[in-house]
Amino acid sequence: MADTVERLRVAIQHKIDGAYDDAVAVINEVIAEDPNNAEAHRQLGLVYGFQGLFDESIEELEKAAELTTDNVEVLCDLAMTHAMLGMFEEAKAGFEKVLAIDPSHEKALQQIVYFRDMAGV
């Protein structure tokens, strides 16, 4: 079959097209062959989020973050998912981690304003 990068490209296109089951199938093939592929875990986490499988989404995004500890896009996706689920303390900590690595990260800068203004978070 096609190489990993190509298969992930196909999976991402399935995700964009709303063919989530197809995306999951392709991504799971990649993970079966390479369990430490952080991008595959990231993409699976994003697809699960679109499917409303939020526990699974967080789990996969956390796995991606463990595998690539300084990837700001993975960390930002995880923080955005935490925010979407009302996990505000985790979201704030995630955005702060992104900004510690990349102080000019646009999405994290936009989001952290909200969390810094919230009392108690």
C-alpha cells in the first residue's frame, strides 16, 4: 500500500469530506503498523472529536502529545478540545504550554485571552 504520508493525506481528505469511518479505518492501519506515529494519533483524535467521541479524542490527542512533546499544533489541538469540552483549567494550561514553546502562536494567543480573563481559571 501507499507510504504512511500518502495514507495520512488520504485519511485527512476523508476527514475533510466527512467520511469519518473511512478516515478512522485508514488511520488505524497506519497506527497498527507504526504505533508511535504522533501525526496518526493526532488525526485520529481530531476525527473522533468530529464524531462526538470525546473521551477517545482526548486519549488520542494526549497520546500524540506524549509522542511529540514540543509539537505546538498537537498541543493546541488538545487545548482546543479541552476548551470545547468545558475543561477550562486543562485548556488554559495547554495554551500556556504552546505559548511557552512558541510565544507568537496565533491561535494560542487568541484563545489564552479568554482564559486569562476568566476568574478562577
